[in-house]
Amino acid sequence: MSDDAARHVFQKVDSFDPEEFVRLLADDARLVFGNGEPLVGHEAVTALLRAFYATIAGLRHRIVRTWQAGADIIAETEVTCRRLDGKDVSVAAVTIWQTRDDGLISDYRIFVDLAPVYAT
């Protein structure tokens, strides 16, 4: 179950369409990207994704392993970002999210070091 859920979530993230991803979120969902401040709600998450997507040319997640504990899913991934110069850079990431009874994500946390993506 958690692999299917993770594939579905990362398909939306990799679509490069923030609206596709936020449809998975509850209206008051909380998202924390790296060591950034928590963002709450569709508007804030959409703005963050638009800003992030503007810094890269593409994105692809490869699921390494997933775990599920109740409503929580943990996904270890290899994330390949296509830089604006066309170079692909892969980094390790862990994403943890909690899903409500209605299937919407209420809390989404991304742990990744993107420094290699932006290194010159």
C-alpha cells in the first residue's frame, strides 16, 4: 500500500504542476521543506512549489524504500533534478507524510540537501 501511495504522490510532484500536488492536501495541510519555515494551506504550498520549480528544469523521484506506520508514510527516494543548464544531479531524500481518514495529506515533510543541485 505505501509504495502505491508514494508512487501516486511523487507522480504529482514530478508533474511540475503545483495544483496537481496540492489536490492531495487538506485545506489546512502543513508542509515543511528542508529547514524552511512550515507552510500552511494550498496557497502557501503552491507558491513554494512554483518558486522551487522555477529554479530547475525537471524533477524525477525514484523510490528506494517505503514504510507505513498507521497513517504515516515514510519514503526514501533518489531525486534527480535537471538543472537549468541541462545537467542532471541526483540527491538522496526522505519524505514523511500523514494522511487523514478522507485520504488527504495533513502533514508533509521533505528532508533533502539540495546544495549539489545548485553547485556551480
